[in-house]
Amino acid sequence: MGATVRPVVPSSWGHFHPGTGFDRWLLRKVAARIGPAALRLTVGENSVDASDLPPVATVRFCDRRTLLALAPNPHRRFGDEYANGRIEVEGDLLFALETAYRARRHVGRAGPLARVLTLLPHWPGLDRRNIHRHYDLGNSFYRQWLDERMVYTCAYFDSPDASLEHAQVAKMELVCRKLGLRPGESVVEVGCGWGALALHMAREHGVHVRAFNVSHEQVRYAREQARMQGLQDRVRFLEADYRRATGTADAFVSVGMLEHVGKASYGELARVIARTLDPRTGRGLVHFIGRDVPRPLDPWIRRRIFPGAYAPTLDEACRGVLAPAGMSVIDVENLRAHYAKTLREWRERFERAVEEGRVGFDEPFRRAWRLYLAGSEAAFLTGSLQLFQVLFAPAGARTTPWTRATWYHDHERGPACSVPTS
């Protein structure tokens, strides 16, 4: 007879007693790594509750091999195993992820390796590859579940019953009003997506926009929209890295790009802002996913969905970008609840598109994106992620708004900023 083969168990897991309870022992280890989440974990006929609370969902592992893969670090491996169909969530996926995110509040800070990864430098070629992996999946894919203007950032729901289409226009208008745009002014936008904001600024506020983006698919679409709307003389879409932005402008805007810059490159963005804005009349706005405490994004998200991404705290953004650029913070708003609602709209549209066979790619891709959208919604619902809009201006600029009134209420009084003409 051959020797009995026993699984290799890390010593840090404590004393292991081999036998029929091995699967339950593994389940308990995974439950401990997750934290006190209201989830039931099962494999075969074995099950373990991860907390004393009634479970909101059951997470079913297809076999022991899947459990062994997850036991050392469930947060790193869960996404791949779920995408490949080796994990099923019985019950509401959003509720399951929401309770898991709440449980993570009891988990310690990120390890040293994860913290080091956030400090790795970004360079134009790397940024271009990272953006290509997410934003160049094909315009037809995003068209299935975004709004009609293809806006892929947090919307602003000025009423609970507003449609996604209305809320995205309201967000763009809110940005314009915070910037106090006047006809004939110039704007630099970095990370312009499919061009909706640049086109809105030119069409509704009569400004001239230079918009920078390294996604070929998005720039091609944006240029086509500019031609169709007759705005090609007022909006220039440049397929170029933000570092190449030159010349002065009255306003600088970045919506949904700071997350892709990388902490090590904040100084480069600061230099772009400093040389772009007119020191007397300039003002700017950055709109970005952030955190309350420094922590890397989920490792699966960084590896499979948003390579190279980092969501900074408000302090990191101000100290790393705005202060070195010589900017004063004028106003800060947190739209976290609005992003949770935006993601719900995207997720529901995505699921309808999947059901109707309008989403291409294979089943692991569709499952991965279902997890990404639901997980992002859960992160904003629980406060794991925030959505900051920061209005700023050069320290000596005379562009500070007197009140916020024209941003939200009076749509007839003109721009919110009092910009001197002489």
C-alpha cells in the first residue's frame, strides 16, 4: 500500500485534525478570513455560518479544490472562482457582497506589499495599456447598458425618480455650474471618456474645449459625435496622454480619471494643472472615486477590471495634486449615494442586456462584470468607497462663488462664479 497523502496546511492556520471534518475546517478558515459576515458557506453537504446573524445568502463552493484556493486569501481569489462558475451565490448577490464589505471593516489594514503596489510609478505607455484593457472593450458593449450619451461616471439624481439619462445630464450641468463657465472661455478636460461632457460644455455653455484621452475607441466615437452635432470647431478630441496638455485655459476639469493616474504620478498631474490654469481667472474641478482611509482597491478589481487603479483619500488628492499645483480648495461634495444609484441602473441594464443576448464575450466575462458592477454598488452603499467632487482655483484667483444657490436651484441667473473681466 502507498503512503497516505495529506493536504499541506500552512502552520499559521493552527492545529489541523485530519479526517472527515476537513471540508468544515476549511469552511471555518474561509469564514474567518471573510470576517463576521451574514453569509452561509457550503461545500457538498457541509456548511458553516460566517457570523451569528441570520445569513442573507449562501455561498456555495463547487469542491474542495476551490476551498483550498480561497482559504489563504478569499478576497484575492473569489472573483476568478466566481467568474469561472466554481462559486455560486444563492440569494441576492448585492446583499451578499454588501454584508461582506461591512465585515471587512473588522479586517486589518492592507499588507506592506499591497501598499507598495500603490506607489509604483505610472508612465504613458503603461497608462495606455491599462486604459485599453478596460475602455477599449468595444463601444457596442458599453452601449448596451450605459445611457444614450455613453457617460461612464457617477450621475447626479436631482430627484429620486429621475432617469439615468436625465441624471447624467444633470451631473454634467452641475459640473459646468460649479466651474461657472462663460461663453467664449477655454476648457482643458483630461480623461474625457466618450466625449459627453466636452460636447455638453461646448453646446450648452459656448466654451472651447481641448479634451485628452488615450482610449482609441472612445476618442474615435467622440470625434464622430462632434461632427454629427456640428461642434468640431469648438471641441478638439486629442488621443494623447494628459501630460501633453499645454497652453492656458480658464477652466480645468477631470471626471473619473484621477483613479487611473497613480499616486506616484500625482506630481505630474499637479504640474499640468499649474501650467494650464490662468492664475487670475482659472478654476478647476476633479471628480473621482475615493476612500476615507488609504487602502488599495480590491486585488481582483486591480488585476481583472481596472489595472493600475487607485482610489485616493480626499487628503491624498489635496496634498498630492492640488497643493503642489498651488491650488486652493473652494468646495467639496460627496456624491456616494448617487454613485450607488448609478451603479444600480447600470447593473439592471446590464442584466437585461445579458438576458436578451445583447452582451457578447463568454460566460466568465459576463459573470466577472456582473460581480464587478454589484461589488461596486455594495462598496458605495457601505461607504467603502466615496465619490468626491472638488472645486478648486489658483490661490490668488478671484473666482470663488458667493453661494451655492445657482448650482442647485436657480437655473436662470447664469454662472455661479463671479469672474472679473478686467
